[in-house]
Amino acid sequence: MNTFTTDVSASKMNGTHLQGYIETRYDHIVERLGEPKHTSGKTNVEWLIEFDDGLVASLYDWKLNACPRGPYRWHVGGHNDVVVSRLAAILDVPYMQTPF
């Protein structure tokens, strides 16, 4: 498995877009990635991840009134769809890549 960091500058996320989804619970993500460090105008919580090879990913909720605590289909953003399977492996959960 690739190593990664969650200490990522938001500027590294420029140009990323939806790559897929990961189904899990908020507390499971926090257990594996730590507390979320970012939000944007359309998210309540967001994790930014950079892998050892320089690929970046974001894991976030989308256009909700509050952070989802129960089972939720989290959005995965990135420049490349491989980040979806990488995050799923870290979290040990199912995933779905977007059919673009």
C-alpha cells in the first residue's frame, strides 16, 4: 500500500474533480485519517490526502446541511481515478469509480 499524508495544502487540490465514491461512516474515516482539516463552501468536512507518488485526493461530503455521521456515500476527488481505490484500501471499505 502507498504511504500518504493528510498534511496537505488546499492549493494542491486545484483542478481536481469527482472520481468516485466510498461508502463508510464518519467515525471510521476519523479512525483511519484523523479529524478533517478542511471545509469549502459546499462541504461540511473534507480530508485532503497526498500519496507518496504525489497524487492527491480529497474525501468529502457534498451539499448537506450537516456532516453525515451514519453510513454515507462519501465523494472522492482527485486528478486520477486511481485515488479512489487507494483510499478504499486505506479505509478497508467498498468503493465505486465514476463512469466518466
